[in-house]
Amino acid sequence: MSDNKCCICFETFRRDVNPPMLCSPCGHDVCKPCIEQWFRSNSSHSCPQCRTHISSYAINRSLMDIIENGNVINDTGNNNDE
């Protein structure tokens, strides 16, 4: 899967709609609406991708900046600028 999409809904991350939330300590990114819904329905507060306990999550501003600048590597491993 592409690094610029949520692992739950498969939507491309967008700053004002569904920004990527970096889960700690595992480092997986999930969009904000999906992680909020996941936490409402999952009392263990685990990562939806690897099931590691999430101690915190925050907007992944670095990934959002990369996506907005068009420098995301796609599924084939090629840079979108090429």
C-alpha cells in the first residue's frame, strides 16, 4: 500500500479532511477520522495495523508536508516527480 493512504479506509491523506496520525510507539499512520473511530470501538487502544498498544498519537506533519509537496513514493517505489 502507498505511504500516503490510510491503512483502514485507503483514502489519500489530506490536511483539513483526514490528516495522517502517527501512532506511538509503532510508527504507523492512520487518518484522524479512522483512528478516532477505532478508539471508540476498541477499548484496548491498539494500533489497527499491528495491534501494538498505542500510548499516544499526533498529526504526522512531516508526512503531510511531503504529500503536499508531491514527493511521495508510490506503490511501485518510484517518486511521483519522475
